[in-house]
Amino acid sequence: MANEVGVRSIPDLKQFGNDLKKLSEQLQTAFHTTEHKMHHVCEGWNDRVNQKFMTEFPNDVKKIDEIASRMSEFSKFIAECVEILERYQNKRL
């Protein structure tokens, strides 16, 4: 079945799903941590460039959250596929 659905390696697919989930979590953590630090460090800094960045960055964080969410959802789909493939493989053995 694995070859029938185009999966070359179930362990590689499983690892990719895990890596994707981990990356999505790391992205969200890094951007939210940076956003928090930015507000702490840059508060009261009345530079026009800084103010523009502080205004726009939360929108960028929202975009990252959307991307990370899609990555997380896809990693769940991969995990479900891997589970099905492993069950199938174990029945054949």
C-alpha cells in the first residue's frame, strides 16, 4: 500500500510530520517571544522607523501563526496517514 499511495518510506514520512510539527511550534514561540521582547525594549522609543516596525510586526506574527497552524494541521494529517500505513504494513507481515 505504501508504494500504491506514493510513499517511499513510512519512517521518513513520520519523521517529516514530526519535524513539521516541531517547526510550527518553534516558529510561533520565537515570534511571540520576539514580539514580547520588542514591546519591552522599544517602548518609549519615538523613532519613526521603530514605530513603523512595532505597528507592522503584530500583523507579521499573525501571518506566522496562520502558516504555523497550517503546518500543524498537515503534520496531524501525516500522523494519521502514517498510522494507517503502519497498521496495513503490520497486517501484511
